[in-house]
Amino acid sequence: MAHPAIWRGKQFFYPIGNTSAVCLTQDLCPSERADVLLLGCGDLRHILYTVYTDTTGSQASRKLDFTCCDLETRNAILFTLLADEGAVQKVPQIWNIFFHFYLDKASHDLLISQCRKLIELSSDLDSWNNGPYGHFLRMCTSDTLAELRRLWQLYVKTTTCSPSEAKAFKSAYAADVKASKAKSKFVLTASRAAGPLSMYALTMAGDHYNIYWETGICSAVPKRPSEVSHPNPTLAYSMVGDKFGVHYGTDPLSCFHLAEALAPAVGSARHPEQVTLKDIVNVCKTQFSRWCTSVSKVLSSHGPSSPSPLTIRCFVGDALSLCQALGYYNTTRLTSTPFPVAPWKSACISFDPVAYGTDTQSPAPTTFNIIDTSNLLDHVGVLNILVVTFPILQRTPSATLYTEGLSGSSPEDTLPQQLCGDIATIGLLLGLMPVSFVSQFTNRSNMHEILMQFAKEDVTQNHERLAWKLLGGAEKLMTNLNRPIEIAPEQLAGVLFNVYLDMFFYQNMARKMTMIKRSSSSIRISGDVHYHRRAYAEVLGVVKRRVITEWAPTMNMLHDKILGDRTLLTGMNHYQDLCCQLHLLGVFTVEWMSLQKAQEVYRLERPLVFRDWKTLQQTVCVVLVIPRARLQPLLPALDEAGTPVLQCDVRGAVTSNTFSCINTVFGTVKISGKGDRKTAVIEEDATRRYGTSPLVVWFWVPSVVISNEHRMSVVLAVLSTPATFSLTMKLGFDLSLFRADIGDEQLVHILRQRPNSVPESPEQKSMQISDRPMKTPGTTFVTLDKECKKPLSFTTRVDIVKPKMKASLTSGATPTVNQVSMHSIAIVLGDKSLQFPFPLPIDAKKVKLRIARKSLYIEVTLPLKLALGETDSDMFPVIPHGGDLALWNMHRVNLDQCVPFSITNKKALDWVNPHVSLMLSERERRIPESSTTGSTLLDVKHTLHIIFGHASGTADGKPPLCYALQEERKIFVMLYITDLRLDLGSHAIVADAWVMPSSPVPAKIEAFGKVSGHVMAGSNMKQLGIGVEERKAWMHLLVAATERCRTWEHKTNCEYRVKGAIPLTFEPDRSPICSCGAGVGTEAFVKKYPMLRPLAPHVTRAAISPLFALSYMERVGSPKDAVATKTPPTPASAAAVHHACAAWLCGIVQRTVSAKTGKGTRSTAQSHLPEETVHHE
């Protein structure tokens, strides 16, 4: 397994999501097919919302293919209900089935009848595939269908039991619901679903949580109707057991977008404080109905005989295992894989050959352009996620991996700790990078998290959703997104050793105590163990495939560093395990594990455990059987310890070697054969821990480990952490659960292959790493700092092959280096140039050249440009991709489905300015504001802040008619904003704008002349003066802003294609955007501004969003210099939290206002343009 074996004592069922729905296709090109992998998907809110968002515009014809993975799922029932006739009329009952603890008769009857139907259709994969749902709802494995069918049968069984059994079931269910409710009086989690208006949702979130858990239904009334009395069977059975085990933090409101209810609707002046809980619940139900209706329409538009535009594939099992199995299939083309379905299961993943076979006409996707991992990183570790998803992420500029984290109360420190290293360094090693880390901004707001951290002292969660993309994807010159990098062996060994120390920090007692002293939440975090030596070997496996270096010297140096380390208290106990895993994965084989050494030890020692073996291999599989009678008395203590990590020790008289990559299952072992022909088959106990079967554990060890000593034992133990201290009273300080002599052939078995494996199985060989990256011209050499922690510079060798450039170089000409983009340079010799891309931003101003005139090459060394505030004007890349355009760091929005809000009541908009103000970090707030701050990104943020302030009317009364951006009093673009809308999935506002760049087009000049009287009158025009670099940045931004909301297709003669340039120009009197979208869909523009009708053919719609600062990079919205206010005691009431948030908002507003009215204001005075710039060209 890719994750340590966890004893799951207290478990929870997560049937309902705890974050708002997002559009999963928002980073794809409109014409791009969506192959989406959802890991840990829980419910299906993201799919419903994605289908709803994708049903209009240029992406309406997109093929959507979702592969959904979770350990348990109810989603299949909902999708089949939505595919049935009359589904829209049944949405209220479907809502009840999926969100309520208790059901009315109509909802209960619908659920049971649907389950009966599904049971009849699911006897095997063939019958399912040929049934009415098989054309769009597919099962990845036969095990998945069997598990779903088992659950459907259990749901139905609740209606066929005797009256006494029914009464007992109902009583136990009610008791479990009552016991599961959080003990805290105020649970405000659902307030984050309100995004920028979360402060208004605090009280209602707390009220709804209490009503929901007291009544079992979503309601504003704290009393359940008498007819709603049936326990919901879908919540009574799960991995937790045959009982209600829903997580105590569950609240259906968390799934939706509460800002739609709280923001003043168009035509309304209602203040958010006047919104009631009933309004909130009704909006959630309305959103659910919209989403379900969209899915129902898509499913009903195609029958079983035609390909469905929407395909849902279900996999019930472990997310990490599924990714590894998909990668294994891509390498071997074998549908049977060696990866277990899930922890505590012996069966391995075997894909349906009909869907995944090599002869299949339309095979299921096994690589994906979207991978969403929910908040799995909190449960399995972000490095494990990156390692298993990188191989199955499609190599395109739009391909995106999403991660979400909920843990960590110190956002600025969390990500490097989770990555076990510097963000840039780990990104270079593993090939994936958070997009916002490079861009230094995000369009997604987390104002709700910042508010909560300020308002409550005990906040231990910070929700952060990150989009990761392949290195080089932001650069159009980078055609190979698998391009390797090169690192010197000694530096690579150094950085990999640092990663090793960080992955196993919990074995460093001094470091652990420092963490605990620094933060109380670190006590809990230090108990979360996500990595074992196998996980580290997997990381090295990715590095081996990606990094060009002398691998053997690198690994020898790393090996020596690990051997010499004394900071990890038990590091050497895990040494044999590490060497074993490195060998099994084909990463590296230490000298003492060579086949020659293993056989030499075998000849000399003749250990008894190998007496019947004819030949001895380098590794063997040890199987340990723990009788139930020995384990049963320990279960209560294990359960109380939370989630302790299990491991095995092989102990001798003076040695103890720990093996943490173990597999566990409850069942019985059947042994066949002897010696090296011995095999084991495990018959799994379906009742698992609640049955009577023994616990079976197996793991790999180097054969020499059990050859060197004659008296050895195998031990199952618990890893020591602060959370397991209580177990020492029961188990002793070594935390041993069970011990058996290695020679006990009833309890210990030494095998050539793992249990349930075919003899001479090729699986281990095919899992090994054989490919090494080849050095090609232009390969980037990475230089790290002295501590081997951070990258300092990139170096590349440029061979001069063009005759004219050769002549220039040999004649003594000195080449010049120009910055082409934030990721690329141009080397100029004479009138010729060569362009070269790099994986991360570089600074051409600080270039160092080494010129070899005789050998005809130039060595270019460039420092990285990653310091905060050091962004270039091309910070909004738009990349050609497959005949379309890919946005690299700005997600697409369907503006027509973004809810507009009213700006008539200024008091109802007191959240807007603080929301927009979070574009600035505390560092940026301290920079004096002027026409140019020295940071292009900050300059753009200031301009955006002014635009949003005036567009909302919060800055200066009535919003102006247009915004004129000008450099040295010469306008280069005019913006007309028709609406401010809510980008609900990103918890942000977005301006629905129409842009008209300057260009010497006679028709445009004539049109502007007709309306100039309106535009220029009074305060109708807001003039914004900007510098040269900011103007260039805006030209990039205009391309991205028009592209991200387009509902039209680019024409065959699109200027982007014809000129091969994006933007088209940087000249201030020329348009940087193509003309394909000009005049398209301008009905809303004309309706809003009828006096500007002549401009309609010349304006292009654009979605302009705030560029928020990154709270995981630096402090944002700190309360330190806000108005003085006392933080409410903990736990605080919702009302107290609300008032604290209001005080914080006042501080933000005061700082913003003082900045805007102080010296160096960037907005020009309201006056008519000088005569020479009246005509907008």
C-alpha cells in the first residue's frame, strides 16, 4: 500500500460533502473532452454543478466522462433516478433521500423501489452493462458492482424484517444519530459556503446545524413533521458497520452556494442581515433542483442505443490504489493488477475487460485531464497524491490536479510542511506545481477562512483549494511537458536526503517537541503519519524517471547520508525496509542486497527457514497470522487510540528491523506446497473485525535479514506517537500486539510470492522502474542552494547551428539575451535569435553567459524569479492547444450562470470592499501606493480595486458609465461593466464587462463619435492612469478575460492564428485581442446602455475578477493593524463571531480607504479628456 496501515477504530461515514460545489471543467478548453477522475469524491455535488455549468455556451457539446472513486458511495442511486422518466418531478424526494436522516413515506418508497430495480439489473457486469443504465453508468470492476449490490440489498432488507427487528433498528438508528451530534454548541462550518458573505451566515449556519441534527431534516423549523419517520437506509450501512456513522460535522448547506441567498438580488435592496434561514434552505433546494434538472435533460437526450454525452464510472475502493492500478495498466495493458482494492482487503483491482480491454472500441480513460482529490491530502498526504497522480495526468497545458486541505491553522507554513520541502524544489522534482505559486495570485477567494481565523481562537482548519499543473505548461514554446531536468548528483542526493528527513520528522524527537511547543494544533498534526519507506521509494521512483543525473553515484551518496543520520531516533530500524522497497521498485539495489550476496549468505548460513528452498531470491514475503483470541482483548484499547499506525518488526537477539509497508486483512490462510514453491491463499472474512477469523499480515523483507540469525521472531506492533501513549499501559513501551517465532509454521509463512499471487507472477518485475530520462539539447540544469533546499538558477547549453549565427559568434560578436516571457528567453546574435523555455520564471536581466566560440555553443545561466512581487507583465498566459486556447492561471466562467447582485443599497454591500481588499497581502499593503509601485502585479491589483469600488458604488456613489485605462493620458482600452456577479464556485465576485481596445478602425472611431457625448458627460468616464508595464499586463489580462467567458468559437481566420501571437500586440493604439468575439451576445450590453448601441459591434465580453493574494504564501488580512477589538472567548456564540468579523472588516475598509485617499492616488481627476485623446482609437 502507498499509505501506512491504519487501525481504524473510530470511523466516520462521509455521505455528504463539506465544501461548496465547484465546476470541474473550469480549466479546460471549451472544445476539449473532459476525462475527469474524482478521488474521494463522496457525494456528487461537483458532477451535478459541472453538468449544470457546462450545458450552455461553446462547451455545451463537450463529452463528459467522470470516473468516481470512494470507499463507499450512494451516487449510483441518484444517477439512475435522474435517468428515469419523470425525474424532474421527483427531485424533492431525491433531495430527501440524499440529505435527510429521516424520510417521509413517498421518499422512502421511491428509494426502496429503485433499489429493488437495481438489484434485478446487477447480477453481473454483463447484465448491468446491457440494462437501461449501463450506457452511461459503468462499473470499473466487478467488485464495485458486487459491493453496490450488497448495499442495495441491505437497504431493501430494512423493509422485510419482523416488527420487533424493525423497532430495534429504528431505536438503534435514533440513538446513533443522537450520539453522533457534535458536542459543541455552535458548529459554524456551513458558513464557509457563503464565501464573501460568510459573516452573515454564521448564526444561521449554527442554527441549521442544530435543527438538522435534532430533527434529521434540512429545515428552518426545529421540529420534524410526524410523517417523516422512516430512518434513511442509505445512512444506516457503511464502512463504519451496520449502524448510523455519519460524521458529526455534516451539514447539507455546506454543499451549496449560500452567497446567492445573502447577496441582494437584482431588483431588491434587501440587506444580508434580513435574510432568514428559510431563505437559505430554499436557495439550496433551488440550486439542487437546477443541477438535477440539467443532468436529467442530458441523460434523457440520448437513449441506450446511442453514446451518452455524460458517462459516470464507479469504483468502490482506495484512491491511491486506483491511481497505481491505472498507471500499471497504462504500462502493461493488463486489466488484472497487483494493487489491493482497499486497505484491509485482500482482493486486487481487476478492471472490467469490456471497458478497459485493449480490443475495446471506446475504452474507458486511464489518463485524465482533470483529477480532483477532494481533501484526501489531509488523510493520505500530499506527496502520496502527487506521486500516484502524476503518471496518469494527461500531458496537456490545461490538464489540472486539484487538491483541497482542511487542516492546518497556520496557512503560510502548511504547504511546505505538507510537501516536505520547498514548493519550487518539490515541484521541479515531481513535475507538478501549484499554478498560483508561480502566478502569485488566485481568482478564488478564501475570505470566509480568514474571517473565521480572526473571529475564533481555536480554529484548526483552513480550507485551501489548489490547482496544480505540469511544469512548463504556461510556456507555448514548451511542446514537451514530459521534459526532464538535470541536477548534479551531490545536490540531488542532498535534496532527497532533506525530503527523507521531512517525511519522517515524527522520528525526530527534538523536532517533534519543538513543533508541539510552537502550536497546540501540532500535537494533533504530529500524530498524523502518512509516509513509510515505500512512500519515500515511490517519490524517488518519480525523480528517477524525471531527473537526468548519474543515478548510481546519487543513490550511493544518499545511502551514505541515511546511514550516517542520527537525528531520526528509529531511522536505522527502518533501514532494511527502505533498501527492500528501493529494490522492489527498481529504484536502486544496495550492494548487500544483490542476488550474489543473497545466495552467498544462503550457502554460508543455511538458515532453517530456507531449508527446503532450492534457490533464494533477494526478497521474500513474510506472512504473519494473529489468532483472533490474541487480538480480541486488545480491540477496545486500539479503538480508543484513534488511528494508530501498524507495523511489523523482525527481531533477533541483538537486532530489530521495522517494516512499515504491511498489508492487513481478516481471514484464513490456506497453504500449499513447500519451500520456494509454497503459496498462500487468503479467504477474506466479510464480517472483518466483527467476525471470528484471524488477522493476516504480510510484508516484504530482504532475504538476508532472516538469514543472518537463527532465533528470530516476527512482531505486529503499533508505531509510537503522542496519540498512542495511552497504549503503553496495555502493550508495554515497545507497543507489541503479537509475537511469533519465525520458525512457527502455523503462524509464520515465508513465501516467494505474496498471498493470492500466481507463482512466477510477473507483477513485481513490471512494477519496477526501467525508463531513465535522456538528455536532449536545451535540457535545463538546476542549481540548488548550499543546503540543497531551494533552487537558485537554471543553466542550459545552446548549440549554435545556424550559419549566420555561427559566423557572428566566431567573428567575436557578443550575444544578447532578451526576456520573451516569464518562462522563456531569446538569445540574439546579429539579426537572428533562438528562443528557449524554462520550467519556472527566470530573470533575463541577471543572465550570465559562458561563450565557447570555437566549440560554437553558449552556456546560459539565469536566476529564478520567484520572490513575491517579482512578476512580469505576461502573468496571464493563454496557450494554443489542439486548435483551441488554454488558460493557464485563470479559470473559465459561464457568466450567464453567475448570479448578478444589486448595487442599489450601499449598506447591503459593506462586504464588497473587504472582499476586494483581500487582493492585497499585508506585505503589499505596506508598499506606498503611486502610479507605479515597482510590482506590476500590485499595480494591476490597485487598478482592479478602483474599478470594483466604483462599479459597486461603494467608492464614490453612482458607478461611472465606463473606465478608461490610459498611459500618459492616452487611452488604450475602455471597459463597460453591465453587472457585478457572483462566481459562486470560487466564492468571488466577477465583473461582467465589455471591452473596447484602441485601434485605428474607421468604423470604431465613427461609432465612438456618436456616443462620446454620453461617455464624456459629467462623471460618466472614470480615467485610470497606469504605467508602461502595467499597460502590457492589462493587454495580457484582456486576452485572458475575454477568453475565459467566451461562448463563441474562434474563426478560421482568427488573428491569433494568422499572426501567431497572443496578445496580438503591445502597441497602445492597437487591439491585443482578436475580433472573433466582437459584437457577439451584446443584447445585455445594449439593454443596460441603450445610448451606447453604436458601440455594440465593437465590444467583446470579458470576465474580470479580483486577483487575490495567497494566504498559503504570506499573511493576508491579518488583524494586527485592524481596529482594536477583543477576540471573543472560545467557544464564541455565532453572534459574537459576527460582531468580531464586522470589526475586522472595518479595519480592512479603514486601511483601504486611507490608502486610496492618501498621497499618490492612482485615479486621475474626473475631467474631460484633452482634445488629442477625445477620439478613442
